[in-house]
Amino acid sequence: MFDRNHDGDHWDRKVARLQEKMDKIRERADRFRSRGDWFGPATSGNRAFDEYRSETLKRLEQEQQEFKDFLGRLRFARDRAEFDQFMAERRSRPFEPDSQAEPPAQPRD
């Protein structure tokens, strides 16, 4: 019913194609590793330069984090000022009986 030689050829071709794909993936991975990877950049061969580069990258990352923190504080201060202004305007507004908001509390004598 089934031709065993034909069936074997089919699987041989599949295995060969799979092997070619794996070889291509290995080549790409080797090229990626030669440039450096997620564990850090590849060395340049000059230890003094590699140390300088490492220190510079650390300093830049620290400066970037400090700047992000500064922007966060700046945004918070701006938001706080806008909120305070909104609340001050809201408190100074006269009460409108048609509005859904409650009237400001009246001081009791």
C-alpha cells in the first residue's frame, strides 16, 4: 500500500531541511555573540578602553535614572499646583442650587 522508500525519502528531506534551518540559526547566534549579547558588550581587546566604556555606561545610566526621577518630581509638582488651583477656584465659586455638587459647609456660630 505505502512505498517504504518514498516514505523514507520524505522524512530524510524533512530532517535535512530542519538541519539546514538549525545551522542558519547557529550562524546567526554566533554572529550575535561576536558583537556582544544581553550579558554585556563584547570586549574590544583593549582592557583600558573596555573599563572606560563600562564606567561611562554606568555613569550615563545613573544620570538617566536621576533625570527620570527629576521629571517625576517635576510632573508631581505641576500636578499638585494644578490641583491646588482647581480646588481654590472651586471653593471660591458661589453655590448654584441647580448643580449636583453640595454647597460648601457654612461655619456655625
